[in-house]
Amino acid sequence: MRGDGRARALLVAVLLGGLCGGLLSGCTAPAPQPTATSTPPAAPRPTASAGESARPVVVPVQPIGEPSSVATGLDAPWSILRMTAASVGADAPPVTTADGTALPEETTLISERDSGDVLELLVDGSLRVAGTVAGVAPGGEGGLLGLAARAEEADGQTGAPGTWVYAYFTGASDNRIVRMPLQGAAGSLALGPAELVASGIPRAANHDGGRIAFGPDGMLYATAGDAGNRDGAQNPDYLGGKILRMTPTGAVPAGNPFGTLVWSLGHRNPQGIGWDSRGRLWAAEFGQNTWDELNQVTPGGNYGWPVVEGAAGDARFLDPVLQWSTDEASPSGLAVVDDTVFIAALRGERLWRWVPDSGQPASPWFVGEFGRLRDVAAGPDGTLWFLSNNTDGRGSPRDGDDHLWQVALEPAG
């Protein structure tokens, strides 16, 4: 039951996905070959030499089992935030609130774009409003978008101890990022007063970007769409059409290539971001009419929009490592789980799976089974979670929409 009185049912979930060159429909039907094309990275990345510390061997994963729903009745959900000690950067478990209250390992929040609500997922399967982000001005693709979280230790220099929840949202005049201390206890969480982290990110009815995540370097990364200003994507002084990097309080960190918040440029509408065990940053991006992209993002990298779309072989720009026709993707949320990249596709109505350095193309899963997919995240106990998004004004809602789905994962070969 939500705090506003609307009932939210929660079911147990197991969602299935697929590997090995194809889409798995149901459990046993053979899958068609994937149609995503793969392009080589713009430059080869060095591998560990004998003198370097060996990285732990990470075995890629793939979904297994039948899909089922974890939670229902969501309204234009946008971001899954599952908080564990590892994901929020805590020195050690457990995750704590601002008053030091310990939280269970399965603490999860979900954002709703149009209401501006941040929902707490309860252990009995219901959802309640933990807080409503002030100043959200929904419209078109804008509203309350991405969520992230960071633990501040007792000796921290950037805020009071406890966990801070970060939110990227569309306001009346711009897109901005705020952070709020997480208060209360499991089952009655609340968001404290908001502090401004970043503002002046261009807003529009579409191309608002909106994903935020903390990188392995402890910095906050944000995807910013071009807000309809195509040429602005090539202007390093314009925050739209960029991937941004900032400290937890919004300052420009050392190492940013332009001395501003801009980390990379030449993006149209970048969305999901995530890092693999080698520290490589992967970003999904909406194209215009021809190609959607998955890019390996490097500091100062120029990804070509609006001069090029997809792989162009133009030495001025970095080509995507994967590209899809726009009816197969419209890639939104992204998660890297055991060095396996999962991407939620909106128009494509599927979950894409790809293993970097495998030499294999991306494989689609659940084509058309759950409708538009908005976000994907690592779930509890070796599972994968993802959100349907059929209530966003562009889908066809089905019974119980929208859902949080879950799938078990197994080692892939």
C-alpha cells in the first residue's frame, strides 16, 4: 500500500533472459539471431601484463528461469535504486540512515517520473511514498528521472554521516541534481531536506538524459541530453549532449578534461551508464532515425552527434562499440553485472545482453513480452531486476502495469 492510499501489490519474481546469439521466448523456444551490429572500439584497450596485478576472474552471467512480477501498479517508473553497502560506497555493512539506523541489505527505492515520488519497496511486497522531490516539473520526457545513493562516513567532508539519496529531475527552467539525507527506518523511510548539487543542465520536452551513478572513483556521473540543441552537443561550454562528472557536492573534480563538469561530448540523448571490473564506462544512447548506440566513454571523448550517427569511421569521433536500428532499441537503463552489460530497451521492448571482449554480438531477450523496458539493475541473491514502462504515455498498458520484474542469473558457459 502506498502512503497516498493507492494499493500496490507485490509478487515474487523471476525474469528470464537470454544469451548465445538470440532471444529466448518462454523457456524452451529457440531464439532468432540478434540483429545488433558490433563495431570495434575506437582504440584497443591494454590488457594486464605479467607485471600487473591480476584481476579476479569474472564469469559472465545470463538469465535462467521463468519471469514473474515483483511489484505492480507503478506509474511511469523511471529508476531502480537498490542500496547495498557496496553500491553506496560504505566502508562496511550495514547501510545506515542519517540518524545511524541500520537498514536491511534489500533496501530499494524506485522513482516515478510524473508524480515526483520516490517509493520504498517493502518486504511484504507493497510500496509506499518515502518522499516527493520538490520542484519537479513533468512534461514530455522530463520529470523525476535518475536516482543514486552514497554513504557518508562519520569523518566525511561532504555531508552529515549516513546515506544520501541523489535525484536528477526536470524543473521549471532546467534539469538539476539534488541530494537528500535518508531518514527513518526500513518500512518508514523518508527523504530529508534537499541540497542542490548541480543546476543549469538544459531541459526540454525531450532529450533530457537523466541517469546518474557513482563511479569507481567516487565521483558522480550524469547523462545530459542535448535538449533539442543539436549543435550544442559539440560545444564544450554547453552542458547538454554530454556526460558530466562531478564530486558528491557538485564541484569540478581534478582530471575533468575541459576544467568543467563535462566528461565527454557529442551525445544526442545518453541514458544508462555502468562500469565493468576493468573500470571501463559504458553508456547507452538514443540515436535519431538510424542508429542507437552503446559507447565506451573516455574522458574528453567526442562521440560525433550531430555530425554523425552510429559508426562513421570518422577519425574526429569515437565510434560506438554496438549499434542497433532505432526500432530494436531506444536504450534506456543499463546495468553491468559480473562484466555482463544489460540494457533495457523502450521502443525495442526487449532486454539486450552483451559481454565486452567476447567477440559475440548482443543478444535480445523477451522481445515484446513485457512491453517497453525503462531500467535494469542488479537484484538480490544473484538476480536481475528491470522495470516495464508502458504507462509513460507511449506504451500500451497491460494488466497491473507497470511492473518491477526479476530474473535469476546463472554463469554463462
